[in-house]
Amino acid sequence: MAWKTLDDMDLAGKRVLTRVDINVPLENGQVTDATRITRIVPTITDILAKGGTPILLAHFGRPKGKPNPEMSLKLVQPALEDALGRSVTFMERPSRADIDALPADAVVLVENTRFSPMEEANDPKMAEFLASLGDVFCNDAFSAAHRAHASTTGVAHLLPSCAGRLMEAELRALEAALSNPQRPVVAVVGGAKVSTKLDLLSNLVEKVDILVIGGGMANTFLAAQGVDVGKSLCEHDLADTARAIAEKAATTGCEVLLPRDVVVAREFKAGAASETVKAEDCPADAMILDAGPDSVAHICQAFDRAKTLIWNGPLGAFEIPPFDAATNAAAAYAAGLSRSGKLISVAGGGDTVAALNKADASESFTYISTAGGAFLEWMEGKTLPGVAALG
């Protein structure tokens, strides 16, 4: 779809309403991970360079439509000022008159949009109020693009609109990975439950050439094939669904890779005694907690054949060693191929980013999405209202 970028907009002397995602973790009043803040800096810098005044809109936490001092964006203001290297004007109750009274090179941060119940309801009155604060709308919050809220879609229909630099980068990366990819395409989908990723798996078997299934999800697929997975996390009630996805993959020509060997243990804790067995040889009193080395070798061979990789979810219980071995090894291999220019690699989702960071692979991937739900819904083939509103 066609959407405009900052390069298409005349911003000189304009108030630029800019939806960002600075929903960052706080501990004792301090931001513990400023990644989301640093990633919006290019957009703010470009707006200023074009003569515009950035008016930042964002949500923070889940205040459920009521003001909550613990979820005030004022708490994020110092970290934002550090990232920008300049002061930021905080407005609890913004007005166009107050904004127009500021210097042209001011940066304004408006209080948490979710302090009003009208935000999540996409109330036209809130959208109209927000639109009155600016002349142009710039959406730089891909991670909130799957929500049809007043500050993501409502206002986009009322002002000339464009994508910010982070939104632009996300959309280009995802289009390159799924909409118009270099083939073969391999997707890694891991995580605990099939039930949370049914739409994703159904869409991917129509779009990719090889689908690697890992984590607890793989146990459900193994069980659906008649493999006894012992005491492993497994959704036995979804066996028919797993078989249907496998059958769909067979008709679309998508190769599905399940673990060939697995790492099992009797207890789920760091350093627990474990052993590697063939997938079909899981002891009745044990749990599958990771893919084994033969499985990893098989996955890496798939990476060698691929031109594009999409990654969502870990291959095992990566939070606890030694059950992070498969994720770490496969991620490191994909990172190496990406560094050498042999593979376009795009990853996203909360657990995914944490797992790739833990494997020291993130910096070598072609693109890491900061979005969770929006990344998943894009991969599921769904229309994201925040993106559609820019068209």
C-alpha cells in the first residue's frame, strides 16, 4: 500500500503531531531500557531539521482510562531529554494556544493518551481535539499500529499524515520479509502455545518455503503425530488443529521442520540434570525443554538454503540454562549469515528480542522489530488500522 514518509511532507512552521511508543520499563522511577526512546530520535530530529515542532503523543502502561501518577509520561521525560540532548516541554493539559506560544524548535510531550477512556474507544471527539493541536500527523509507533485508537487512527483521518522514520523502517523491513521477499523464505516460530499463534501458522504456511516450529508449540505438533511427549508442556486438545496446519503446509509446498532430537529433564530449573534423546524417545516422566544439536544442525541447513528469515519466538525454555542452547546456536548461525550478506533476517516479538539479545545475535540481524502484537498481526496477514489510516 502507498503511504507517505517525512520526505513527502512540508513541515516548515508546522506543528507535527507525532505518535510515538515510549512505553518503557521503569524501576524506582528510572528507565531501565531506553531502546524505544532512542529509536524515535531520528524522527524527532528530522522534524526539527525540516522546521517543524514535534508534539509527542504516547501511551504509558495500562491506566484504564483514568489518570494515574505512576503512569505519567512525566516520569519518562528525563530519559527522553537525555536521548535528544535537549529540553522537552511537558504538557498535562495541552492547548493549541500554549503550543503556538512555544519557540519553533521546541519539543512537546503530551500526557499519557490513555488517561482518557476516549483514547482506546477511538472517540471522534478526542481525535478532533488531538488534531486541533497540530497541522500534520506523523505516526512513528508501529508497535501500536494494530490498535484503532484516537491517537493512532482517529487523528490520521483528520490531518495530512505520514509515517515516521521508525514506522517507515518497520514497514520496509516487513514488506521485504513477507510481502515481496527474496526466496527461499524460512520462518522460525517458537513459544509456549500453539493456541496463541494459530492465525500466524496458518498464514505462514501459505507464504514461506520452510517453517521451523520450536518451543512448547513443537510438542503439540509432535504429539499430533503420535509421539509421546511425557510431561512436556503440550496442548493435546489442539492435535487436530496441528494436523490441519501440517496438511495445509503439504498442499502449499511448505516444508515443516520439527525437532529431531530433544533435551529433556525431570525438573524445570537452572542447571537441572538433562539428557538429549530422539524426539520419539522422550521418557514418560520427563519434559522436553529444548531442541537438541541434531535439530539445530537441521535448522542451520535450512538457513543456508534461505535468502530471507523471519523469526518469532525461542526454540526452547531460553530463560534458563542449559535450555537456551538451541536458540543461542541457531540465532548465532543466522547472525553470521546476515553479517556476510547471505541472509535477510527480520525478527520481532517480546520473547524473541530477549532471546536474540541473550544470544548476542540482535546486532547482526538485518532488522529487529520493537513491536510485539503489531509484528504478530502483520505476520498473520491482518490489516493494521494504524498503517491503513496512513494510506
